[in-house]
Amino acid sequence: MQSPGESRDDAPLPGHDTQARQQDARDAKPEGLQSLSEIYDDARVKLEGRLTQYRLLHSLSVADIADLMANVYEVDPEYARLAGLLHDWDKNYSDDELVARAELFNIELPDDTRNMAALLHAQTGACAVAREYPRLPPEILQAISRHTSAAPDMSELDMILYVADMIEPLRSAPSLQLLRSLAGNVPLEELFIKCFQSTLEHLIRRHRYIHPGSLAVWNTYAAKERARNRKG
Ligand SMILES: [Fe+2]
Ligand SMILES: [Fe+2]
């Protein structure tokens, strides 16, 4: 798989060939990127060199849905749109490259990394865009870093990105119809839990590995739901 271009990382990456370095030079960060809309426009162009056509369209679709959801759930829509655009910044790297990038960014690798290397694109992507765009708010970086495995203390922006990534219209799984119908009609946390549950069910049905951290996230929200039901 061709590695996406990268402009500000400090060390060469596996598979980072001459062509990629030339792309790096073209991607060199222009001076004066101040506003989030300037960052959006710059990133939109750079992503054409980093992602496949389908993944670029997916990212734009996630940005649109995250913006819509943010307006409904009263979260900053500009943050949501930008998080949506940037969330798969590192998605085109291979598993080996992602492990190398995680080491480059000093991301702590769990013992079971080999079972879930693909998920690392969330954390490495957050680190990479933080270098690329130093003015990005930490809330956006956190949402990007949590969009694969989630976390026990998801912010509203984190939840919007997680859900938007799952229900954006280019995804075709039949099970998404119900989740889409819930968007805007149930509280955001309930929608997130339903999406997270759907992810876990999908993994179990396909006999796929589930990261222990994901089970911890599930247990946290299941306990919260139980407590709410007891009170109600
Ligand atoms: Fe992703
Ligand atoms: Fe995605």
C-alpha cells in the first residue's frame, strides 16, 4: 500500500520513498494558517495526496454528518466538521508503518498491538495533525485519537465524531439504517452507546479480536446506564 505523504514528521518512515518525500516538500506548511477554516481548506487539499479516493470521500462525508449532528446536539459545528475531515489522516498506512509511526510519536504500545495495529491510525493521526497544524484545539485532537477505540469519558465532540464516522451515508451496512434513524432523536450518549454496541456485536459475529480497552469502555457506559435506569 502506498504511504500517504507527510510533511512535518521528524524521521523517515518505512516505505517513505523519493516520491513521498517530494510530496512532503509540496505539502510544506504554508505560513499564516490561523483560523480553523484555513486549516480545513489546507487539509482538504493535502488529504488528496494522503488518502484513496474512497477514503477522501468518506472523510468529507464524516465532516458533513459531524457538522449536522453538532448543530442538533449543540456542539461547536466548526470543531466537529474539522475533526471529521481530519479523523482518518493516517488511515492509508500499513499495520507495520502504523507501529513505526506510533514509536516515532512515543505512543505507548500495548502488548496486543499486533492484534489491533490498524486502530493505531487514530492516535498516530492525532499526533500527526497536531504537528501539521499546531493551532488545532486539543478537543479536536482528542476526538480524532478516540475515534476507533473510544474512551470511558467521551466528550460530546468525541461522541459526535465516533457516531458520524459510523453512520455517514457512504457506508452501506443494513444495520446502520436504525442508527441513522436515531441520530437527532435520542440523547447523544444513548446514540453513541448504540453505535459502540453495534461495533462490538460486529466484531463478535466475525470472531474478531476485541481490545480490552473497548470492554472497559463498554462496562463504564453499561454501569452508567444501569444507574440511570435505577434512578428512573
Ligand atoms: Fe478511522
Ligand atoms: Fe473513518
